Amino acid sequence: MKWSKSFIQTFREDPADAESISHKLMVRAGLVRQLQAGVYTFLPLGSRALQKIANVVRAEMNAAGAIELLMPVMHPAELWQETGRFDGYGDAMCKFKDRKGHVNVLGPTHEEVVTDIVRNANLSYRNLPVNLYQIQVKFRDEARPRFGVVRTREFIMKDAYSFDTDFDGLNKSYQLMYDAYLRIFTRCGLKARPVEADTGLIGGDVSHEFMVLVPAGEDRVLTCTKCAYAANIEKAEVKSSGGLPADRDTTELRVREKKETPGKRTVEEVAQFLGVSPRDIVKTLIYKTDKGPLAVLVRGDHEVNEPKLARFAKAAKLEMASPEYIQEVTGGPIGFSGPIGLRARVLADHGVAPLLNFVVGANVRDLHWVNVNLNRDFKPEAFADLRLAVEGDPCPRCGGPIQFSIGVEVGHVFKLGTKYSEKMHCEYLDPEQKRKPMIMGCYGIGVTRIMATAIESHFDKDGIIWPKEIAPFQVELVTLVGKETKVAEIGEQVYAELTKAGLEVLWDDRDQAPGVKFKDADLLGLPIRVTIGKRSIEAGTADVRRRNNAEQTSVPIGDVVKAVQEQWNAYVV
Amino acid sequence: MKWSKSFIQTFREDPADAESISHKLMVRAGLVRQLQAGVYTFLPLGSRALQKIANVVRAEMNAAGAIELLMPVMHPAELWQETGRFDGYGDAMCKFKDRKGHVNVLGPTHEEVVTDIVRNANLSYRNLPVNLYQIQVKFRDEARPRFGVVRTREFIMKDAYSFDTDFDGLNKSYQLMYDAYLRIFTRCGLKARPVEADTGLIGGDVSHEFMVLVPAGEDRVLTCTKCAYAANIEKAEVKSSGGLPADRDTTELRVREKKETPGKRTVEEVAQFLGVSPRDIVKTLIYKTDKGPLAVLVRGDHEVNEPKLARFAKAAKLEMASPEYIQEVTGGPIGFSGPIGLRARVLADHGVAPLLNFVVGANVRDLHWVNVNLNRDFKPEAFADLRLAVEGDPCPRCGGPIQFSIGVEVGHVFKLGTKYSEKMHCEYLDPEQKRKPMIMGCYGIGVTRIMATAIESHFDKDGIIWPKEIAPFQVELVTLVGKETKVAEIGEQVYAELTKAGLEVLWDDRDQAPGVKFKDADLLGLPIRVTIGKRSIEAGTADVRRRNNAEQTSVPIGDVVKAVQEQWNAYVV
């Protein structure tokens, strides 16, 4: 394609709102353009890269035996009500009323629709397993779209759904996808690390996220430096001795007393005021759940892990209480909650169990209890692993040291089990002609997100360095024209030869200074660059180089195709 | 692909709600499944055909120099307010409020978005022309979805938008698309006839629809049997001498009088009651427009053409008046409106001009005027071509006989001119550095609709006969297994050889009776069928045939690939 006809625009300046490298480079290189918050157009170069990524995904999904279909964007609300997720999704779900007054959901994911299709297919055990996938636009009304196309409100996802007769089958289907995902990410230039993950709104028992450890992420990932353990912080277990230590020295227990703590609400303020360490304070957090109020105790220097808490408390809905609700439950204002005399269910994190003579709120404004002790002063319903892991925690598997990183989730696989098939009666006939619920898995890849993450993983100060399989073009041909029309002629000839050889070429045929063209070529970051100028054609040569190797080779004009093919074979990104 | 792993289901019975052949066959052959009214899943076979169609469209668009991008589904309402189309689209537009309260439109078409992208690209005359296209899902909340995937609420469209510096350029861009469209439809097995069309909500001066003349259509198309004239009935001109005939014999005018017509509202009722022909009655239709009430007179046996009327009256909005509004405007009830003494703008169709002593409503319940005459009793503001063409009308170009047909619109091209570029300030810099509005065209193809129309064009009593380029698979391999495991072995071998030769094969490997398999093969309608059974392998042969030719050829097993390739080359649909 000729640049002059290509509708490619590049920019020298970073966009004002861009926080991440990929966002900056994608806008500057003319891959995407924002239409509104979290909604992007994929411009010609971006659209080409997107199709390359989709082709990689499709090839590996087909190779793994999955079958492609295309499900609609518009779902009747009734389907989502069947599984109870119509309410569960909350504000992140985009909905509209059609002209007949029916509520439609813009699919944020397709478990309901695919389960509806499969339950109507009257399958028997002979037809299973089956794994159905699509590449389709999805909608999630994110509260805070970020990092360009990393977190958007409209995005393209590959989603697959497997249906098996039993859990052994599910395990096989899951492993097939797990392996296919690793191949897909490798082919797209990503080092994706599978980590244990929380199953969230999708549900099921087991899930893995595929994380690319780049700064443009919002996920915190823990990896053990000794063993293979890796987990999203939402899922990461914290190793604990469990419960009240049997060898607690009760002779140490001091007399509990009330202390004025005027205006001191935060752990830091209270610790400083009372002259204790945050580790000696126990925070009491009040949650509103579908099962009533819930108080959670964690050490002052720890944070509650809400997914863990929701799982342990078996709460379908769980949210931080408002100041009003706290007042209603504890009788006191926010910042002074405590477990003593509290009329609510109280759970405590394991980290609280070994503490002696600690501080808690007194459920009265400006008052805290000091020298509080477990069992003597109050007794939680249970101790459990309810907190986020912190730096210094040992690996829950091997006890080794844990590393914290920031990552972008590019894929997520789930063992759903019968969560959807039971609620929606998605059944198969077994050999005895009995109806049984299918055992499901689901598997998602963020197709648009792969592009951002690939760029986040491969760039230098001058621009993008495209992974080989997903580059929008393989070759950029740069002609330095000036007043020399001969250069354009030879350029035309080389362009035709490269194209004839099956190479995808972007020809920068613009009337621009060499500096501008080279800067743009670096910014666009296509794998191979061929340069033809006045000097080179006088010598009868063209210059060929790879984007990630400054070394330039002069080759006779007649050998350009061969040289490009060699450089292409040598290009490893 | 093996049928047993393919998630293909076929049905013997037509779906209850299906009115059209393509709808019946697409459901029965397992191409699509309805999720809700006007919203379909493309099942594995349908999804494959869809991709084939998209590939044809993409190839021809690229060959015509158009550049692919991908625009979002979610548009901010503000963009649509800029062009005034936010209200214009009415109930057919799907909209939703996001979590921040902003109204979003689900793109029914993308003129606003593409114009926004191009105006922000700072183009000069050197960068033009440019033609941008996408293949993207679209949403139109049709009041009456019909004919399977012919008229749906969610569908896939290829839409392209050209930007030129002048009208000569637009004419060239338009012709490029017009020619590309003819190639696309031919490759997809469609006989698409370009017809002059109304520009409707898209706007502009000139447009052509590409019509496939099959029964599953809602468009009425006129074609001249003598010259090249062809038009959608909405656009079709009616030839007319124009205005009041100069040679009117005014000695014939009879005395006007009121006649009681109790309960007679329709033309037929009044004509029968008064003993006149419907041609002697002039209907007075009341419209509500953005410029106030409008009365239109047409002969009793004619119908108003509303697009023509809106254009002539320069009305941005025009709708049939409600009974209440008619009462308000005429003073009388619906069914008795007439032009005499009417306080509204009155336009008359040319067909009214030659009439003498005709009948009109008296704007009073149960009363009509008879022996009414133009000029003497009332005078319309203007005569114009305001009616639908009818059988028997001569061709407006050559006067030859006109044929009426039913068609499905598979494509539509528009010369938009500056309708969007002026409102949205989409400008380019001319050689004198002056800013000028771009001259636009837009070009749409219904990708999902092509599939239905292709089937509507190619089928027999047993099922689909796929056009060559868009068939989901090229070959169906049928093995008749029974107790003979040797057949399965040879099947496996032939399947591998065909696949290795680059052919796309669906292997019906199911444990089903031959009759079932043959019926399904006919229903699916893949171009080439290879049959291997006990008898044939005893003879060391397989049977090869084309879907549209019952003649079967027995070939040695070793020659199957060659025979299939020959049959494929001979397959012309």
C-alpha cells in the first residue's frame, strides 16, 4: 500500500491523556483514535494488526478442535435473569429498551447465550465434548477506562465455551485451551504467565489468568521465586498457622481500657496518637451483604481481600458499608468501629489471631479500646484467610520468597462446572438415556488488548517494534525522492517486486524529508525497512535493515526481494 | 471437519414462523438460530459462509483502492445531534445511557463517526480521494423483522465512505464502488440489478440500490422492458403531461353538489355508493409535517409516494395525520377530507389535472361533493409527480412498458455531496490553502443479507445449492459405514488426502442411515459430494458428484482428489 493513499497519520507529540507507553505509541503511530472515553476506532494500521491477531487466535482455536460461530450482541434480559446475573453485573452492563419495551443487554460475555444454544441442540454423550468460540465485540461500561485499548468499554474478545459429560472431560478441554492460549500469546510476541485467579462474576471453582508483566496493568501478580506458584493478588492465598495459638501467654494480658482519640480515624493517626505500631491495631471493616451486616477484622497494616471474604462468607453481594449504614450497625461513626459488643457477624483474618493487647474502635466517636484481647473481650465467629498478600509474605505452597509485579490480563480460563448448565437446564442424554447437566468451561482472550500488550512489551525510544506475526505490514519501503524522479521509478519497481513475492509492503511514497520518513518508519516499527535514495541508486543498491537491528545492508536492486526475505527470516520478535 | 465434532444440527421440518425459502433452509440446514425477534446466531456453517462473503467483499474493496478500518458500535449522541439525525432516526435507533448518564447510539450506520475521523485528520487536496470502509455489526430496531436474516435488528454490514475534492472525483469514486459491487454480487452468486433509489435518511441527491429479484423481498422494483431504466418504486418517476390540460373542455363542467354518503369512507365504498369509477374520485390525504399541515390530492386508484411528497414539499418530517389532527385541520372526520375551503397547503398529483366532474370529501361526516372541478371550485398550490407508479404506467424515460418485481436490496450507494461535510466541518486544504468541504459518497452492503439472498437464488426442493465462492465447505464426504469398519478407514484416508490438497471438507462420519446422510447432504448443499460405501470400496472406488448435477462418477479411490478438483472446476453456481 502506498502511504499517500493509506489514510495513515502520525504524530510527534504524545497525547495529553496517555499514561502508558502503548497508549502513546498507538495514538502517535496512527493505530487507533479515541471516539469517546474507552471507545476507540481502529485506524487502517490498527485494523490490519487486529486481523493478524484474530487470525492467530482462530488458527490455534481451530487446531485445538474448537468450532467457530457468531453470537449476537443484543441479548434478551430474560436469559440473564435465568442465571441471576442480570443484577449481578451492575453498572458495568450496558442495557437498552427496544421499541417494544423489551430490555436488551449488550453482551459483556456470552455464557447465557451459548448455554441457551447448546441446551436447544438436544445433544447426547456421543456429541460431546464440544467447544464453541467466537470473535465478537463486547461491551462493559467500565467506571474508569484506562491505558488506551487496555481497558475499554467496547472491545473485541475471543470467547470459547466447552461442554463435557464429566469433570475429567472438562479438565481435558481446559488443558487444551490452556495450551492453545500459551501458543497464541507466544505467536503474538507476549510472555504470558498463567496465574491462579479469582473467578469473579463468571463463577466456577478454578481459573487461571494469563498475565503479561508490563507497567500498563492494574492487576497485581504474585510469583514465587522458588516454585511455580503464581497468582493474582485477588486470589493469592496467605499462609497461616490458623486460629488462636495454643501457646498464647495469657499472663501477658493487660487490663482493657478506653482511650480518647479525638478526630483520629485512620490506622496511622491512631497508632501515632497512642504511640503504638499499626501492627498492634485491629481494623474493623463493616460490609453490607445480601445476608446482613458483616464485620471483618484485619491487622492495621493489612488490607481485606474482598473476593476471598465474599467466598468465605458465601455472600452473593458484598460492598463496603456507607457511613450511614456503619452508624446503624455499630451505633458509632465511621473510623471508630470495633468488635466489642457489636451486634453483627464478625470474621477475623488469621493475622489477628496471635495478637495480644491490641487496639480496636469503641463504636463511639473519638474513643478506642486499648489492651484488647481475643476470647476475653470478644470472640469472632471464625478465623480465615481474608487479607491481601503483602511483600514479605512467604509462598503459600513452598514458603519461598514472593515477588510482586504489575500485569495485564490478556486471557482468562475458567472451570465453570455446572453453574450455568444447572440453572439453565443445559443437559445431555447419557448412555442410559438419562438427562444430566453438562460440565462447562469458558475461555476468553482480549483480542484488542493483545495489541496494546504486545506494544507494551516491544518498543524503544523511537517507537514500536512489532512482533513478527501481528505486524500490520512486513516491510516499509522508504524512497527518498527529492528532485530525483529516477528514485520514484525504481521505488515503483521494487514495490511491485516485493508485492509480487507475496510480501506485505507499506511504501512511504510521500514528498517528505528523509528525517521525517525515518522517524515515521521507526515509530510505525514494521519489521523490515528498505531504503532507496539518490546515492543508493547511483550505486545500484538499496539499503535493507531490521527494525530491531541498526545494521544496514546494501544490496543490489535486483536482490532486494531475496534480502528482505532473509531479513524477515532473521527477524525474531 | 468431522460432522460428529462439528455442532451441526439439521431439521426435517420447516420452522413454524418462516415465510421465505432462505429462512426455512437456513434454519433447517443449521446455518442460523434465532435468539430473539430479528436477532440471530450464526452457527458453525453460517459463520463459515459469512466469513467467505466477508472475504469476497474485502478483496473487491481492497482492489478498488478502499482502505479498511474498524469504527466503534457505541457512538456519543452528540455526534448525531450535529447532523440532526439523532431525532431523524426515530424508534429505529437503539440508544442507551451509560453509567455517567451520557446517551450512546448503537451505530445504525457510520456517516457521523467517519466524518468526525476524517475532519480530525487535517487532510489536504494531496491526500484525497480516500475511501474508508469497515465490516461491522449494525443495529436498527426494525418494527417488523422479517424473512430470517433478510431484515433483522442486528446485522453485519460493509460500509464505505469516500471523500473527494470535487464532484468529478465523487463521480469517479461512486463508479468504482458501483463496479466493485457488481463484481462482489456476481462472485457471491447473485444477479443484482442496480436501480435508481430514494436516498431516505442517508440523504444526498443520487443513489442506486442493488436489487436481487427474489420473493423474500419487501421492495417493489420497476424495470423497463425496452430501455435500461430501473428504479425502486419509492423513487420511480411517473411520466406526466404536467399541469391542467390547455384543451380542457369547460363546457362539460357540471353543477357541483353535495351528496350524502353515510358511513362511506373508502374510495371503493364511495365509488360503489355513488355509482362512479374510483378514477373519478380524488382522494385528499392529510399529512403532518415540520412545516404544518399538508393536503395531497391523488386519483382514487392511485397511492401517494411519500418520499416524493417529502422531497417536493421540502419537508424534513412528514407523517400521515392522526384522526384527531385531521379533525383539527379539516373540521371533519377521517374519510371525508376534501380540498374545497380547506385551510392548509394543497398539492395535487399530475394524475388529478385532467379530471372533470370528480368527487371529493366535503370535510363533514357522511358528505361528499360531486361534479367538482379544478380552478372553478378550488386551486391546488402546485401539480407534481407525487404518486406511486402502477402497472400500466409507461417508462418515464422511453415510454416503453414497465415490469414490476419484488426484490431484496443487497447494496446501496449514495452520492452524499456536502450533506455531512458542511454540517460537521469536514474540510480539506485546497492548493491555495483555503478550507473547503469534502465531497462525500457512501456505500453499503448487507453482508448477512447476501447469504439469505444467495440461498433464495439457488435452491431446489431438497435444499441449498451453494454459490461456489461462499459455500461453507467445498466438499462433503459421506461414508456409509454400517458394520463395515473398512469404510471408515478408507474414509479417514480420503478425508486426509482431500484436506492435504487444500480442499475444505465436511466429513459426515456419523452413525446414520444412508438415507439420512444423503438427505442432509442435499439440504446442506455443499458443491461436491464424495460417497464411499461398502459396495464402492469392494470395487475400489468412490462416487463423486456435484450438488447441481445428479450424475455420479465412480472413480478409483486413489483418484478422488483429482476427480473432486475436476468437479469443483466444473461447478458453476
